[in-house]
Amino acid sequence: MNNANLKMKNAKCKILTFAICTLQFAFLLSGCATWQLDGDITRGRLELLYGDPKAALVHFERAAELNPDYRLNFTLLTEGVWTYVGRSQYAAGRLPEARKALESARSRHPDDDVAKLYLGLVLGQAGEQPRGRKEIEAGLKGLVDWLDFIRFYHPWGHYWDPGDQIRAEARRNLALIKAEGSWKDLAASVEWVGREIEIEIDRAADDRRQDRERDSDGGNQP
């Protein structure tokens, strides 16, 4: 083999090696990003429900930077990351920022009913109560319909709101909207619905896990 052919072969080997290393590095980065994203969502949810909404916001904003179109992928309720950003800002009293985030959530995922609830709350606090009530009404109807649908048509649906408390409160709120009742009462109740549907994500998963463990233990009995 002459020197020209040898140099060409070496160059091709270097290019191939570089391409393989680049792909491996990309896969590694992708895995790290996914791990970080899932971690931020998990820690953010814990802070939002049981800790500091400002701390939750740090996690959710970082998750939104990693994947602005992210939706929950470990539960039936596919809430979007911008909904979480908006909810955290709402809880922290940052209403203009919350409105922007929640409008983004509504635009990206029109079926995100939790985003509708919180956008309605933000609008009402900003003095736009008629529009706020419409958003809340749409969100409540969507959640009730979704809970009814998964109960009858999804194998895990019976784990969600088995005692109908969330449905009952949502329907009470719908009646309050129709009667043009107190905004203060409506807002407090909608906040309860929003928190409970979030907690239900974990309750449903825990109930399903316990059933699987009981089935597994039962299958091992002599």
C-alpha cells in the first residue's frame, strides 16, 4: 500500500472514530438530560405540594429549559411542565409571570385541564373574573370527563378518585359558576381541586403498587 492510500485509510479511520465518539457522547448527554429532567419534576412536585413554591419554581424552570414541551410520562394525568411553572408562580404570588406561563401551557397543550384551572385563578385575581370563570369551567368539565372516561375505559382508572371526592367538588364548583356565586369561595375550592388532583397522581400509583404486591404475595402462598 502506497503512502497516499495509507494516509487516506488513516484519515477515514479517524473520521469514523470521531463520529462514533460523538454519537456515544450525544447518547450520554441525552441520558443525563433525561435523568436531570425527571429529577427536577419529582423534586419540584414535592416542593409545590409540601414545601416552598419558590424552590419548586427553580426545579420546574430548569425542567422547562431542558424540554419546554415535556408532559408527565409516569402517570395517566399528562400535565405539562409550563403548567407546573405557572402553578408555582401563582403559589408564590407572581401573577403576571404565572399568567404568561399558563397561557404558554394552554397554547402548547390545549387538553391540559389543570392549566385551565390555574389560568382561570390567575385571571380572576387580575380582575378578569368572567374570563377566569370560563377557564375554570372548562378545566373542571375536562377533569370530570377525564376521570369518568378512565374509570370505565382504562385498566388503572379505578385507582383515581375512587371515593368521588374530586368529582363531587368539581361539580359543586360548576354549579357555583352557573349561579355566579362568590369568587372567593370558588377560588378556594378550585385550589383544593388542583391540589387534590395532583396528590391523586401519587395516591393512585401507591394503591396500584400495593395491589400488585398483594397479588404477588398471594401467588407465592402454598
